[in-house]
Amino acid sequence: MLKSVILIGGPQKGTRFRPLSFEVPKPLFPVAGVPMLQHHVEECAKVPNMKEILLIGFYQPNEELTRFMSSAQQEFKISIRYLQEYAALGTGGGIYHFRDQILSGGPEAFFIMNADVCSEFPLPEMLNFQKEHGESSSFVILGTTANRKQSMNYGCIVENQQTNEVLHYVEKPSTFVSDIINCGIYLFTPEIFQHIGAVFQKNQQDMLLDEQTNGNGWHRAEAIRLEQDIFTALAGQGKLYVYKTPAIWSQIKSAGSAIYASRLYLNQYHKTHPERLLGPNVSIGTGVTIGAGVRVRESIILHGATLQDHSCVLNCIVGWDSTIGKWARVEGTPSDPNPNDPYAKIDSETLFRDGELTPSITILGCNVTIPAEVIILNSIVLPYKDLNRSFKNQIIL
Ligand code: GDD
Ligand code: GTP
């Protein structure tokens, strides 16, 4: 059985994200249309045998976080819990503090991930890599390549090129060390806690020595950084390996990097989530309101229109200031030229054939209101109409 832990930090973190982080905790800021964390959750939930996702941070439990967790649990059918640190314990201290919760149920391995990264999350690949490298008790860091100058803003990894063992690890070095950087995504076995425990014991002893000078001892012993305190010591011991991914990866520290990360994810959506893209062939006028989960393709939405949540608009022209209610489906039939005929032109079809309206795109005049949960198919709706039910193949006067 496997688990995942996402390190979400707390309110003192994410300062580069202000003022956006005043409105919403940074880990919930939308990237490519969904909360930053949802990308992690979604990939974790896909891994066979993944039993639980734990969020560890020092945010007070809040409404946004609770709402996110309950909707993600439902959507991805996986248990998600929040564990709150009493203070910022660092990237290693939090997981050590909650080790009993992480180990309960007996996972043979677990992922740890920074919340503020955008990635393809090659989790199955990391599991395979762990099996192939060293013993299956080794620890794996996800790595990627950076340029020489930028590498120094990250954890830097020197590997054995034959075995991929991590030979040296330096967190944010001041001079160039390596162009392989730490992506903030790890695969550990329970044995990692012996290594963190040893650092904890040592911190405690060091503190006993200068107890008089500082009262706040417990917190200082428990504040442990995975990078500086654990990885640096484990490097060269035959325990730590780096799996290098050629796939997309970026840190999300600032508002600008959120836009860049959105673009990376949106490019992926063509493969992974075409339903999340508006389009293809959609044009949207000014002042148009598009709700959550709306699907639009092959359509023109004229200015001032409102597409409420989860409505679906296919092959339509939606007139100025019209409103389409929640979960309504407004659909037409395309009248494209025959794609198999290189000289084909678009038909200007007759409106009626055999007394019936011929299937065509659906057109809503201006100020039309379509109620929630109805289907409007192959119809033409004249301006200022308030519809109250579904219609098919009609001209609504
Ligand atoms: N729960 C908890 N408690 N989470 C924390 C704490 C803490 O005290 N401190 C940081 N985090 C979380 C942050 O929210 C973030 O998701 C992650 O841990 C790492 O944050 P930082 O400590 O600010 O490190 P960084 O982002 O500058 O660098 C880390 O990530 C890089 C990749 O993005 C390092 O791991 C680098 O080596 C790595 O290259
Ligand atoms: P076929 O027509 O047989 O290809 O089925 P389909 O569902 O794949 O195609 P359709 O054109 O009906 O839908 C295309 C996309 O729109 C799919 O990604 C659906 O998930 C999405 N979709 C379909 N109906 C709705 C709806 O009522 N609301 C929303 N928001 N999306 C919808």
C-alpha cells in the first residue's frame, strides 16, 4: 500500500505570492483552472494501491481548505486529511512529527511533494525506478535539468551517471555544483524516519548543552530540513538516487510563475483533459461570463452573454446579453464543407425541408434566457425570449 504527503507550508510562506495569497492560501491558487494542489491529488489518485493523501502544513484549518479537501475526495475517490503542525517544522520536521499517521496501515513506501511545483508527476515511473535501482529500500528524488546560473536557486544533485546514485547534494549553492536540480518530489520508504530521527536526537542533545541560553528547545529540535539535514548526509551512502524527468516541471513561487505553470498544464490538457479547454474554434466577446465547468466548442459567444456553471455550448451562436442556465446544453449541428472534397464550399442550406427545420447550428438572439438543465437542439431562438423547457428542431418566436 502507498501513501502521499503534500507539504503545503503555512501563512508566513508564499510571501512572493502577495497580494494573491491574501485572498486564497497559495496552495489553492488556481493554476490551469484548478487549485494548484489538485494537480498533485489527481496524479496521486491514479497510482494503483494509493490509499491516502495527507496534507501537512501550519495553516489554521480554514473553509477553503476544508472545501477543497471534501470536493477532491469525492472527485478522485481517495481519502485526504489535513495534519496541522503547531509551528513551521521545516520540510523534514513535519513529516517526522506525523510519522505515526503516515505509517499507520503499513505503507511500504510513500511520496512526499512540495505543493508549490507544477509537474507531470511521473509517480509510476519513480516506483519502477526505485525497484530497478539499488535495493527497493532506496530513496528517490525527482530531478530535472536547469541551466547553470538558475540551478543555484534549487537543490543541486551530483549523480553517478552509471547508477544514478546521488553522490553530492547541496541546497541552493552559492557557486555552480550541478545542472541537475531537485524537483521537490520524493519517494521514500519508512526507513527515512530513522535518518530524520537521528537528526532529531542530535538536535535535542545539542540543545541540552545550551538549554540555559534558549527556552524554546522542543521546537528547535523538531525543525528539520529534508534538504540540508537529510539529503546532504545521505548522499554517497548508496541510499539516495535521482530519477531525471524530461517532462514539464516548474516551481510556483510568484504570480508570474503561476501563469507560466498554467501554460505548461494547459498544453498537457490537449492530451490529458481536452474537456477542460475552451475550444477549439471558440470566440468570446467582451464582458462574457463563463462559469465553472463550462464546455464550449465551435461557437461564437457575443458580448455580455453569460454561460452558467457546467453549461455546454456546441455549434452555436449565443447572442448579446443572453444567459444559459446551469447544466443546460445548447447544441447545433455543424454545416461544415465536406472535408473529403478539396473544392467544397459551405452550404447555405434551406431552413426547411419536408416541413421540418433542417438541422443546423443553434442560434440564440440577443437577451435570450435558457433555463437550467434543458436541452436546446438545432433551434433558432428569437431575441428576448425566456424559454421554460427543452426544444428540438424549432424556430422559437
Ligand atoms: N508543512 C510544512 N512545514 N511545509 C513546509 C514548511 C514547513 O515548515 N516549510 C516549507 N514547506 C513546504 C512549502 O510550502 C513548499 O511546498 C515546500 O515545503 C518547499 O518550500 P521551501 O522550504 O520554501 O523550499 P524551496 O521551494 O525554496 O526549495 C525546495 O523546492 C525546490 C523545488 O521547487 C527545495 O526542496 C529545493 O531543493 C528544490 O529544488
Ligand atoms: P459523441 O458525440 O458520441 O462523440 O460523445 P461525446 O460525449 O464524446 O461528444 P460530445 O460532443 O457530446 O461532448 C464533447 C465533450 O463535451 C465531452 O468532453 C463531454 O465531456 C463534454 N460534454 C458533453 N455534454 C456536456 C454537458 O452537458 N455539459 C458539459 N459541461 N460538458 C459536456
